[in-house]
Amino acid sequence: MLKNRIITALVLAPIAIGGIFFTSPLGFALFTGAIITLGAWEWANMSGIETQPGRVIYAAVVAALLYGLLNVPSVAVLWLAVIWWLVCFWLVRRYPAGSDSWGAVPVRAVMGLLVLIPAWVGLNHLRTGGFQFGDLADNRLAILYIFLVVWVADIGAYFAGRAFGKAKLAPRVSPGKSWAGVWGGLAAVALLAVVASQLAGATPVQMALLIVATLVTGFVSVLGDLLESMLKRFRGIKDSSQLLPGHGGIMDRIDSLTAAIPVFALIITLLGWLTTGHW
């Protein structure tokens, strides 16, 4: 398993880096759209769509919606995402109670739209928008930062959870996660925000605001992970797919990002660090 994980990571890392950081805005939209479409194919399975043609049709519908949203005001979609993740917080806290209200296949399919589409919109808002934080003006650095927030939160949660993780966060959804892991992850991303602010030449006010924005984003990223875990547990599956040998599926790798990206993109837009761009 470890060998498969390493080989898959070595193959995918340069593809991901090239597609995200070395493409034009349109190339970026196409690349990320392909990833989201594959994630939609996996979400169809989590929704309970059992036939392969049905999953392909669901993925095609998501791809068509992404194309249709190219010129839709992104901030409206991002606000919808924030509302959705507040609803998800309530759903995850109640589970398994309340699952009868969202357990039907069509409802779970719509849930996938609310997870996947705003993540793509948020990414492309970050890629095309005008960005300014401290001395930095390259919006690709904002994309790199949100990836770092999720990765650092995950690493901090892992070590804090192993050391102090007695009180479970959501044992009926994801028994391995603990409150100590959450606090450890948040402490790690707060430190990341301080370091990033220093490197960017940010003012003390900007640093304080980035710390708050990062803490909110880090917390929401945990919710993205928990929502997918809840859907998989309800569906009775361990991984979203086996597309990535040793790693599970696309959704298993981007679940936290789907929540973090739209929330962070909206926050820095409201703070005036990111303006709406154009194709």
C-alpha cells in the first residue's frame, strides 16, 4: 500500500503543480473542471447511483453546469457555499439522526452540486481575480496558500490527535477525529498565517485579519472532510473510488478543499484583497 501511495503521488504531483500553477486562466479552468468532473463521478456513487451510465450522466451534468457558470458572478455562488456549509455543520452534528431527510438519492445528488460547483467557482475566482496582500500581487500565491492551509491543518491535527486525542469530535461520523486534532490543526494554521504575513510584508492589521480568515478556513476544512465521511458511512463504502491507487479517490483527496476554497475566497474578497477578474 505504501509503495502504491508513493508511486501515485510521484506521478500526480507534477501534473497537479503544472495544471494549477503553470497554465493560463482558461487552461486552469479546464484542468480544475476535469478534476471536479471526476469528483462528480465519485459523488454519484456516494449519492447511491449504482449504475455506471448513471454516474457518467451525473458527471456530465456537473461539467455542463461548470461551463454554464463561467460568466456568472462568483461572489453569489460563494455566499451560497457559506450557507451550505453552515447547513452541513448541523447535518454532521445530528448524524445519524436526520439522515432520513437527506438520504434519498436525488437529495444526495443535489448535495454534491453544492459541494463541487462552489469549489470550482472559488478556485477560478482566485485564479482570475486581482490579488493584493502586503507586497504580494500574484493570485496563484493565494491558491497555494489555501492548499497549504488544508495540508498544514491536516498535519497539525494528526500529531495533536495522536498525542492528546481522547475527546472524539464526531464519533458517529469519523471515529478517528478528535477535538485535540482540531485545536492542533488550528494552532498550526495560525502559525502558518503569521509566517505568510511576514514573508508577504503585511501590516499588523493584515496579519491579524489573515489569522482570523485562516482559522475560519481551517475549521471549515474539517467540516468538508466530515461531510464526505458521513456520506460514505451512510452509503457503506470506505473510499469514494479507487482512481488513485493507495489513496482512494479524488474526493478522498479534495474533500477538505471543497469546503475551504469557497469560504477563503469569499473572506479575502470581502476584505478587499481579491477583486473579481475577467476571462
